[in-house]
Amino acid sequence: MFKKIEKESFYYGSSVALMTTKDPNTNKDNITVISSIWTLGKTIVVGLGLENKGFSNLTIGSEATFNIADSTIWKKIERIARTTGEKTIPEYKTREGYTYCSDKFKLGGFTKILGADVSSVRIKDCPIQIETTITEINIKESFAIVECAIKGIFVDEKILYDDSHIDVSKWFPLIYKFREYSSTNKSLGINFRFQEFKK
């Protein structure tokens, strides 16, 4: 039996990424925690709320780097989860306990690496970092769908099998499942299109 349910917002989960952007006016770096993200070919598509510093930076010309988190840094991410880089906090965020944070890198204990092909920084603590430029922003009612062209992919050598393949037995992405942090710990099988390495 199935039961139809009503939800104000139905979020069932995805991988966690830390989107870094730079405010072109102040040159300050920002981290936006996201999980509504997917890739297709050389394009990343991300869903973002309209009232956060990351989105604001994108609209005034920032590039974006998507730092894909692994399971070891969830506590660092939770430290910055209820902060915003916007000094003016919307009422709904105030009700949820958000506070302004001028330096999320310091608060979370994250280490910056200069961008190679874009102005936004990479996060050393994340084993996969994807530098992008913004190609399209589609604004909806309370969020935006942002399309980004991939300019460079950087992978920690510790999880590489060779120069172009990831050893999936060493990669445990952080998953945000119904807003619970979890990870992959059991292989159920491999799709016919699998292109990486597995022992």
C-alpha cells in the first residue's frame, strides 16, 4: 500500500557540495552549502535560494567552484550550516536561527586553495573540486536554477586510481538524505556505464 502525503517542501537528498564564490566588489570569499546539484556532460546545474550571499555573488559576476564533500567533514559543514554571508538576514532565516558570518572558512576550519582557472577559491578539505563559470541563471519564485560550464576538475590523488579515474573504493561522498548526513558504505552493484575503477 502507498499513502499520498502532503509536504510543504519535499527534499529527499543528494550529495553535499560547498559552493565557493567571490564578491567582486569586496574580494571576500564565501561558502554556500548546497545539495541540489547535478551534472550532465560539461555542465553543472544547481538550485539556489535567492536570499543568500552565494546567489548574490553570482548575480554580480562571480564564478563558482563546487567543492564535493566527503563523509569526514560533516561536522565542519554543520558549523556553518546556520550562517549567512548576507548582513541583512531575511525574516524566515532569523526565525530558523541564522546568523551573519563574515568568514565561514575560519568558523568551519576550512583551508582555501587559490582557483586555477577561475577567481573563486577551492576548499582543500574536499577531495573533489570543480571550477566553473556561470552560463545561465533562471529565476523562479523563491529560488534560481543556475547552469555552470565546467572549466577544471581537481581530484585529491589519494582517491585516484590513475591520471583520469577515481578509485570508488576510496571515495565516500557526503550524502544529505532527508536532511540527515550519511555516506556510501556498501556497494550494491555497478551500472553498465561505470567508467571509474573498483577492485
